[in-house]
Amino acid sequence: MNTRAQHLEAFGRLLDIMDDLREKCPWDRKQTFESLRHLTIEETYELADAILDADVEEIKKETGDLLLHMVFYAKLGSELPEEEGGYDIADALHSICNKLVDRHPHIYGDVEANDEETVKANWEKLKLKEGKKSVLEGVPRSLPSMVKAHRVQDKVRGVGFDWDHVGQVWEKVQEELGELQDEVKAPTVNPDRVADEFGDVMFAMINYARFLDVNPDEALERTTRRFIARFQHLEQAVSKDGKDLAEMDLAEMDAYWDRAKKELG
């Protein structure tokens, strides 16, 4: 592994390259905070894919890509006048360092916290003391819905707003399923009410996943990937047998599907 001096040298090299690109490259000169935003989101998802694939080499590359974006944002910030909030990479780094020190009084102060839940609860209380009016202020509006629901539940848990045990959560899931079925079977079906109740079921299931220590987004991603692999295996097998998937009935497709499950697991 590299030494601290080598880490600093590599980071300095990236800063120098960023200066060169911003000055000399037509594409890099054109970029703004807004134009980089969607590219940063894309890079974040590429890192997420690499993590799900357990591909350490790709994780390394995607980490570098995201670091480039952070340096790029700091470069753009340094070009703003001070009265418009201009900042540079040192300001950004000191900002996160100060936050980490302030939010970890059990490390840098005299507060005791011997387990993860206490640390998280202290974190939320500290944020409220910093002037935030709600523990939910830090949840990004543009998060994917499932991730947002999980994050919201986790945050309110930090201030004690939570079920006592997993059995209560499962009862809530069953209650919400019953309410959904009531709406589906109503003499006059109201699509908005069905959607609301379906959302309640999903929210309750995400809560249940949290109590089972399962990340619902990752669990669904794994299931979806497994489905894709099995279906593509089915398609290949059907094609190899000289058949047309569109002309097969469900019973025939189910036979291929069962075979795919056995062969792929």
C-alpha cells in the first residue's frame, strides 16, 4: 500500500491535471455544476454496480471517477467570486473534517457511545442542535423512492420513532395488505386509493426489511438480476431448440423457466 506522502502526491497530481483540463480542454472548459450533475449520478450508479458485482478492480476505477467529479466541482467553486459563495478544494475538505469532528463527540469529545444505534441517535440530535428543523431535512428529494423510504425510516428511528420489535412490523404489513385487498375488491375501484394502499404495503415491507437487517433496494436488485439471468437463459434455450418464444404458451415457457432455475440456481 502507498504511504500518506504518496496519497498526498497522487491527490496533488489530480488537482494539477484538473487545472490543465479546465484551462486547455474545450469540453472541460464548457462544464458547469448543472452539466456535471447527471454525469455524477451516472458515475455513482456505476460504482454501485461494481459493488454489487463485488468487482474490486472496477470499484477502484469508479472511486477514481467520482473523485474526479468532486475535484471538478471544487474547481468550479474556486472560479466563483467570494460574494457568490466561492470556495476551493481545501474549503470543501475542511468543511467535511469539521463536520466529522463535531458529529463524533464520542471520539473527539467526552460523550460515550459504545454501539452503532447510540452513535446514530447522537448524530441526529446534533444535527437538530445545528439548526435543522427536522431530522428529515437531509434526505435528498431526488433519491429513488425505495431508497428514500428506507432512509426516512432509519432517520426517524434515530430519535426513537420506531416499532419495539419485528412482530409489530409484520402485523403492520398484514394490516396494510388487508387494506389493499379491500380497495381492490371494492364495488367501485378507486385507482388513487389502490395506489395509496399499495404504497402503504411497500412502505411497511421496507420497514420489515429494516428490522430483518435486509437492505430492500439491494434485495430487489439481486432478485431482478437473477430474473434477468434466468430469462435470458430461457431465451437462449428456446432459440437453441429452434422455437419462437412469442408463439409458445405459458406452460411451455414455464418448463424452460424451471430448467433455467435448476441450471443457474
